[in-house]
Amino acid sequence: MGAKVTLDIVTSAYNEEECLPELFKRIEKVMGEEPGYEYRILVMDNGSWDKSWSIIQAVATSDPRIQGFRMSRNFVLDAAFTCGLDNATADIAIIMTSDLQDPPEAIPALLRKYEEGYDQVLVKITSRDSVPFLRRKLSHLFYRMAHKLTDGMLPESVSDFRLVNKSTYEAIRRLRESHRFLRGLSSWVGFKTTEIELERPPRFAGESKWLGVSLFGVIAYASRSILAYSATPLLWVSALGILLSIFSFVSVVGLAIFWLISGVPFAGFGSIISLIFLGFSLTMLGIGILAQYVGLVYEEVKQRPLYIVAEKTTKNSYGGK
């Protein structure tokens, strides 16, 4: 019998005291039916103020397969996942949330695809019924735009829930850019990739942290995620500037000829004001897009750490208790 494949399950918890015990129990049950794999769980407490860290400490003490990392504050989810990948050593890693909307019961489907020879196995969400209508539509719009603007590099409707082999996650963690968007980083590094489909179940308990983010915050994060992987909007601004310049030149020549032939017409105050407002709006749009790129550059040049770990439990190991 050959050596078992090692697996690191990377997850993040932010005030998930009600979900964590169920998560650990269901992972143990699922992996108990996978005799060819030895697993660990790397769980990040991402700045919780409930009992999440106490639960992680207690479980890590009784089960050497579990190791906890307590972040110094709440960082973005992708930064917490990055911490997990930085501490991964296994043959493969699975990234998943701790609220059980990434159900552990889907892990065997990921493993089967890995056994077929794929380096990355993504989870495509086919239904988000627990998400409000407006958020679902915005999410759909984001994926469509991201897919188009990156020439298909970012697939539509995929989640953070995924399996990556060691070559893939080592390539991902070498990318240290400040704006963490793991779905984009995973797509950028390439490797042989496939998808499985999943209807996202409702949360096991508690309230969604993502739905608690303001609509403005969601739009801002989405726009920065797209701009971080595509320079196409800059090309749009340049093209718009060229088109408006041509239009202005042609208009000036045409009006000059008209005035020479027919004289200066009556003052078109409304038309002039409308054109001024249009020009001003387009100028502000261009400046806004440029400002987003400048902001991304500003975050990168500061070179701050992606996360800070305040404490962690004893190093864990693969295998049984």
C-alpha cells in the first residue's frame, strides 16, 4: 500500500462560535471515509470577539490534527486564507469558509477530481438563494465584468471553496500583492484546472458577515478586484478621450463654417450647459478610474504585511489522534 496523500484544510472564522464545533465534526466524519488521505485543519481566528478562539484552542488541545492561528485584528478573508496557505505543507490544500456554506460533504468530489490529475478544482456556485436579490444580481454582474475584462481569466460564479495542489498553492503564496483576491491569484497562476458545481446551502447558524457589509463597500471591493487584474478601463479612458477630442474638433470646424456662412445664431444656453455637464461628468469618470489605480499602487508601495498573527496553538500533525 502506497503512502497516504496529505491534505491541509484551510479555513477562517470570524465570530463563528456556533459553527466551528459542527464544522470540525463534519470534516472528521467526511475524512473518516477517505482512507487514502491524512489531513490537518488550519483554522484562522480572524479577529473574533466571541468564543471562537476558546473553541479552537480547546479542540486543538484534544486533536493534534487541528492548529489555530489568532489574527491580531480582523483582516480581509483572503488575507486570513493567505495565512493558512503560508503555513500549509501538505500535498494538497482545500480552502473553505467556516460557516458551512462550503459544506465538508463536497470534499470527496474535490478529491475525486484531484485523483483525475487536476492541479486546481474550483467550486462553481449554481444557486445563491440565501443571498438577497440585489446582492445576487450585483454578484452576477461582477463575475460577468471580471470575466470579460480579464479575457476569460476569471471564471464566472466560482467561490473561494477550492482544492489546490502543492505546486499551485506555493505559486499563489509567492504573489504578495496587498489587495488579496485569491480567486484572481489562483486563476493567474494557471495550472490544470476544472470545476464542480454546487448549490450553496444556507448558513448553519449565525449571521452572514458579508451581507453585513454596506452596498457601497461591496461595490468598492468588487471594483478594486477587477482593476487589480485588468488595465482595460484605462484603455477605455484613453479611447474616450480620443473620441471626444475628434468630436470636439469636428464640431468646432463645422460651427465655424456655419457661423461664417449664416452668422452667429441665437445663444443656445441649454445646449451649452448640457455639453459642459457631459464633459465634466466624463472627466470625473476618467479621474475616478485613474484614482482607483493610483490607490492600488499606493497600497502596494507601502509593503505592509498581509496579516499579523497574535498567537497560535501548538503545531499539529497529520494522522489520527
